[in-house]
Amino acid sequence: MKRREEAPPDVRIRRAIADDAVSIASVLYESFLEYESSYTPEAFAATVSSPGQILERLSEGPVWVALTDGKVIGTVSAVVKAEGLYIRGMAVKPSGRGSGIGERLLKCAEDFAIENGCTRLFLSTTPFLARAIRLYEQSGFSRNNEGPHELWGTPLFTMVKDL
């Protein structure tokens, strides 16, 4: 098995602030643009999120950003729900993929879940995001039959990790 590269030493992860909303929206757009044709227009718009939607997320739960050279290169957000910690808005710019940034962002969410008494992480993803699915599986997530099964006509499935 090929060993994953470590995140570059200049990558710093911190909680996002309101001033990061435009950068986070940009990271989401850049990260999902290559898959746009696999989404319905409504699902793509919901996936990439506007700066206004990012500001709403900041009020709903933690959002983390990964920075390199002071610029946002990755992000993940989460919200505590009855079923556990729901992970959403996970993205790493194409230039940062394969460097361990995604693993570090997931670890932030997992640490937050444990600190807040959550016993489970869960997320929704699409079948065509193979790299993301591989990351989630390598991080201990597995598929289950819980919904949602679609987002505005784009197929989804749920992945869970018990803590």
C-alpha cells in the first residue's frame, strides 16, 4: 500500500472566523468544480455554498480551515445533531490533495465530537467522489443505509464512524 504524504509543515489548522467566509466558499467551489457535471445545478449550488451560507454554518457549529502561506487550502464544518456529529463542507483544493490535510481536518472534527460527548460521526457523500470516499474509509468510516439518498436529484449515501 502506498504511504500517504504528510501534510506540509507550513499547513496550519484553526477554527474559522467570519472573515474566512469568502475564502471557504472559494475552496469549496475550486474543490468541486471538476465534478460539477455529475451534480444537478441545485445540488452543486448547495454543495459549494455561498459566503452567506458559510456565515450561517459558523453560527451552527464549528468550521475549521487549513492554511498554507496564510491562504485557506482546505475546510470542514460540523454540527452536533441527535445522531452524533454531522460532518459537512469537507474540501481540500486540488493543489493540496494527497498531503494529509483531509486527515487532519477530519481529526479536528473527531476531537471536537469526543470533547462534546458525541459517540458517532456521520456524513453524506456522492458515489462519484472516489478520493473522498477512500479518505473516509481510511479514516474509519463505513457506508450504511441511512438517508438522505439524494440531494436535489444527485445521489447520496451516508457514511458513519463510531467513536
